[in-house]
Amino acid sequence: MKTTSTFGGRSWLARRERARYLPALCVASLGGLAATSPIGCSEYMPPVTGSGGSAAAGGAPAVGGLPASACEGGQAVQIENDSNYSLVTKLDISQSTLKGNTDLLIDWTGLTQDFFGHAVHAPEDIKLVLLTLWNMSPEEIEGHLSADTLDASLQKGALSIYPDGTFTTKNLFSFGALDPSNAPVPAEDLRPFFDTTDPNYQYPPSSYTFLAIAQAGTNAGSDARMLHLFKLDSAAAATTLELKDGLTTLMATASFAQAKVVEVPVLTPQLNVDWSRMTKNALGNVFVPTRVTKAVVAHFETETTADLEGNFLDLQSMADAWYEADVKAGTSIGLETLSDAARGAFPGISEQGLWMTALFCTKACSNPAPWSITMLKPCGSAP
Amino acid sequence: MIRSYRKRFGAFAPKVALLGFLANFLMACGGGEPPTSATAAGGSSAAAGGGSAAAGGGGQVATGGATNVGQVTFQITASVAPAIATVGVVEWSIDKSPIDQAQIEFGRTGTEYVAPVDLSAASYRTLLLGMKPNTEYTFRIVATSSGTTYTSEPQVLKTGFLPNALPPVRVTDSNPSKLYGGFTVSCNGVGMGTPGQPQAGDSFAFILDKEGEYVWAYDLSDSPVGECTRARFSYDGRYFWVGNFNNVNTKGALRRITLDGENEQDFALGGRHHDFTTLPQNHILFHEQENGGGTIGNEGADIIKELDPESGQVTVLYNERDNFADIADDVGAHTNYITYVPEHQAISFSMRHSDTIVLLGYPSAEVLGIFNGVKDQFGLAAGGIDWDAQHGHQFFADHLLVFNNADDDTESHVLEFQFDLAQKSAQLLSTYSGGEKSIAFGDVRRLPGGNTFITYSNVGIMHEIDQERVLLREISVGPIGYSSHRKSLYGEEERP
């Protein structure tokens, strides 16, 4: 069973954080869960009552591998593939056809709401506009973006403009090449990429697609707020590329039902979460352990897992406590290093409510969804 | 043929790690088995009293000291550098003197690398370079005293991790048996925002080993050299230098870093931009806009200057206005690449906007040759072989390699010329077109043995090709600056 949630005001990350990534979200799956039970060691995850689901952990799930798991007197909390949630994303990007061999006008003035449903003030918020060229169809770009599998080797180039707050339009031949000084690429150098009248034109629309990106940060490829696909045609009349509201929509289906719950000692912050054995992320892609750059532990006092799935975009805002730390290097982190926004230290998980730990790839990836989310369950008694 | 001057830095070519929806970041590892070697101990060897220890992510744990079981005693302390956890730091002593020569052999299995020991260093402190992250290495010290060689018992050191924010690397080998091997030195940061700005991006100087894996990395993010376009060793190999892009700006900077990452020294150099090179006396040669950074469309000439990093003194070697004032005034020099050319007791520099490369005597500052552009002295245009925009290049006694960005084409080219400096004649020997495009930056280096290493900076792709210009390996690492390639991480860089 699936439910659809609206974008407005919803986000997985806080707005400041979310702005760094091009996310996914929208339709959150309930994963077959009809209801959840009160939280406790023996009833942390409810049985699945819907079709197609599988039973969740009712007892103590295994924490395998390390010499001494957290519930056996050690500090190791091993994150495994089978303790991870699953996620499916769908990205829809509108397409247009523009006139080739033309000094196109790129206009992001009309962008007032990004594809998260949040307000954008273009002059202030848009820090970089990119025009990229790909050797693939629009559908392929959408598909790879949705699955987080876009192969950069198929990108044939990118043009950039770094707005300084004084303009929200710029002509194509004013764009530069990832140069923050905005030194323009000479028109004669750009023409080979846009001159569809040339019989030797190397980027026919049958094989190549342009992707325009308006983003909120200057880190090329991150912080996208709106996307648009376009092709060139000498016969087309349109000479303006608009980056405006509603050009992109996102959907996501998240499920926690299949994931094994991991036990950790109650009220014990000295735990070492280790993800070195992970091989697959929530999207089903390769999990490279050394690409994790942020770790989070979140607490939800009253929500059920169905609530979390149904409001996947709001996890951080829903959380009653949110502790995080950057992962500078390696494949593990001590949870005692995590802190909340008020710099309060992670105190260990309690016996009340839901607890989860999430791992993010925030550098090499732009999809903001966590690579892993593992539900935690307390064991033992408070020290 | 008179070519247009109207060129500036930039192009439709940079390949950004778009949106990060790039999951296929698998590291494909090529390369053969490491060589093995045995070092004969002429004298007795000492046993290790201590064991090994593992380093965590960025941490370090010392190995134990060695104790004597033979004629000599080695006292050994080893750890990984706190700042760069793939760098081993070994300090040792031996109850023999004088020590005439010493080295440390190390590897995963057998001897992969040999670190020379500086006998003047306190505690014979020696860095083990080139090790992979999170990997166990064995090393032993080989010291010679009065004609007798003493070898320590093997010691084990486990490296830690490098930053998780490093860009993913992908290696595709076509013929690994013909690869030169060695290490690739480069940096990234261009296109990732402006250093010092609130949302400036990550920037790293890094080294890849022969298998294309990171073995050294230094975080430049939010530093004065964060928008890095050039990273290279000092001439003697004892330091690592990085420089920022600073295109048409006033924030030119260089940073000198010790190879363990523990110490750094910054040099604020105003209008310096794009590139720098190293000189045999370990000075740095760089170019700086005469107007201090100028503005777009008003770049003017560049002044080539020499920095003595020990004193901080900067001296002027040459002002391009002396011979190229017309170019400087018309379109701006836009000097983008500078090299040292020992074969001609010279340096060379590239002026992009005029498609010109100049060979300049060093330290005479006499123009020895002007290649291509409106002032070409070698008849290139007359021969119909002039090029359109260039960055990286490499001079030899009678050969010149040029990374031709080729603004008027959909792919960049590597051109090889043979020239006669006395006769001022040249002919095109070969062209390599690898199907990639980089109008900004781009580099080419001939390797000992005849292979050529090519960097398509904007698209972040490097090609190693053989003498027949057949592709042997492609490395993809995302947008980078220039790069160099060297067999060893110790000593001077080899030249073919």
C-alpha cells in the first residue's frame, strides 16, 4: 500500500542541509505496515499485515561478525545489508525544444518554488546555473537520475554562470566554463556545440540531450533546485530557456519493513557503528563504505514506522532528537561523537520510542536520501 | 594563416560530477604484481622486539622498538602520520656508527618501494610514501656501516584511511602490461566554488598509485589554495606544492606542504594564476598578471617571477611585455602553463589567447623560440599545422608536445612536433585525439620508456598511451587541474 504525501514543507533534511542536494521524495510507502506497536525490546517492529511484506524482527536480531557486539558487552554495532531500509525514487523532468545556432536566453527569474516545494528567491538563492550536454535521451537521463546511476563519462560538457545577485537572466554566449569569474567562452568556441545548421554537427538531438540546472550552491552538481531538459532544432522558434516552477517533480518510496533491527545497549553512547560490510545502499546501488560522510542517530518518541515511511521527507523535522557528525574518514564512527544542533552529546538510546541510525553520502552523491537507515532497539538495562 | 586572438579561458567541456547521481564509482584496479626483492644482509640482523599495530581512520599507533639478538640493535618507532594516515613515519637508530647509507624497504608482500634515509635527519626520520589506505605493510631497515649491511627484522604497519570526500576514481585498462606504472599527482577544486566563500566546495591535492588508487591526499578545502589547479613535488621531492587557479583575480597563492601533511607554509602572491613550476635549486617559478589580477577583458601581460621559498624573496625574471606587448594589449596574454626545460637551459610558457608557446632562456630570459601564433618563428602556420588554443606542453631537445584544446573542434588533441631551434623549423610528427575535450587546462607528459600521459582536465579523464598512440589506460576522477606522473615518490622526477 502506498500513500502520497505533498511536497510543501516536507523534507528529509532540514532546509539548510537539504539545499545541498538534489533529492528524491514524495510518495512514501507504508511497506505493508498497517500499524505499529509501542516501542520496546520485544515489540519494536510490528508484524506485517499487508500483502507482499515480510515479518519484521520481533525478538532480538542478530548482530553478527564482530568479536563482541554491543549487546554482548562490546561496543560494536555492525550495520549490514539486511538491516538497511529500501528506497525507490522517481524523477520527472520536463522537456522542451529550443532553436539551435542561437544565443539563447537563459532565464531563471520565474523560479519561486523548487522541486521540494519550498520558496526560492532567485536573485538571492540561485548561485550557479549549469548547462550540461549528455549522450543519452531525456528518458535515460531521468532514469539514471532517479536510480542514482548517471555515468559521468557520458557527459560531454558543462557551461556555467555564477549569479552575483544582480541578474536572473543571461545569454548563452555569456556563459563560462566552471569559472567563478564568469569569464565567457568565446561564441566561436561554443558554436560547435549549438550549431545545428552545421552538416557536421556532432550532437544530434536523436542522441544528445541538454540538461539545465539551477542550483543554490556553487559546488557544481550539487544543490539543484530546478532541472529542465532540452534539445536543439534549427526549425524551433523558442529562444528562451526558462527555469521556472514545476519543471521537475520527485517521488520516493521508502520501506523499513524488510530491515533487520539491530540491538544496542540502552543509554550507552560509547558505541562504534561499523558499516565496513555494507555492499548495497538503499537504492540497490553499490555501497562504498569510504564514501559515507555523515552519520546520524534520530529519535522519534511517538511515531510508528508507518509514520516514518509515510512522512519520509520529514524525518528530521519529525524527530524529537537528531544527533549527527561528519565522517571524515573510515568506515565506522563512535556515536559518542555525535551531537545535536545545540551541541548536546548523544546520550545513547532510550527504551522509549523509535531510534534509527542513518548514513549519508554527501560528497560523491547528490541524492540526499541516506544510503542506509537502520532501526535500533535497546537491550539490557540502563547503566 | 592569421588566427583570431579572440580567445579566453573557458570552454564548453568541463565534465562535472553532475548531481552526484553517479553510483558507479567502482575502483577498477589494474596493474601487475608488485616486484619482490631480497636484500642481503652482510652482517647480522636484529630481531624486532615489538609488534605491529594498526592505525584507525586517520589515527596512528606506533610499532614497538626492536631489540638486539645479533651483532647490532635496531631501535625502531613507526606510526602513520596523523594528518595523512597513509604516510608511514619511521624513526630508528642502530648501535653502529658511522652509518654510510640506509634505506627502508616496504610493501604489502615483499619490497614494493624503497624509501631513502636522510642520514642528517633527526632519528633518521623517514616517510613511507605510496601506501594504500587501510592496508597492512611490512618494512625493514637496511643500513650500511663500514662496508657491512645490517637489516632489521620486518616490522608491520597498518595504514589508516584517507578522506571519504575524495572524488571517486574509475580505472579502465586496455593493456596494463604496457603501462609505465608509477604515480599520478594532481588536485581538484576548480568549479567547486570560490575559496573563502560560504559555499566553496571540496578541494584536494592527491596522488594515485599505479593501480589508480588514492595513496596520498591533503585537504585544501576553504584554504587559500582551495581552487587548486596545480599540485606537484618540489624539485628535490621533499615537499609538496599546490597553487590555486585565481583566474583574473587578486588572490593568487601557493602552499608548501611537508609530505606527512604536518607542516604547511602559505605564500600570498596577488595576481599569480593557473600554474607554477619548480627549479633545480628548489625555487618556484610562477607568472603573475602585471596589473595585479586585472579584470576580464583587461588581462594584459604576465610577469614571470621566481620565488625562493626559504627566504620568501620574489625576483622578476621576465615581463612578457618586453616581446609581446601587442598581444598583451590586444587580447591579453593569459599565460596558463610554465615549465622548466633543462635540455635548453630554459623555461617555457604558454599564452592561450594568442595560441603561443615561448621558449625562454633561464636565467638569461632571452627568447629562444616562439612557437605558433602570430609571432611564430617556426613556420607552423605556413605549413598548415598551427593549433587553436593550448595549455600543457613539454619541451625536449628537439621535440615539443602540446595539449591542443582545439576550441574549434569537438575533441582536444595532443600534437608532437620535431623542431630545429637553430634553423627555426618544425614539422608535425603525430596527433593523438582521444575523443575527449578540455578547453580549459589539459596536460601532456612524455614518460620514460615512451608512453605519454594525457590529462583532459575539465572532464577529469586521463589517458596513458603507448608510442603507437594506442590507449593503454583511462582514469576518470572528475574535474581536475593539471597533473604530473612520476615513477617514484622520492627524489627528482624522471625525464625521458
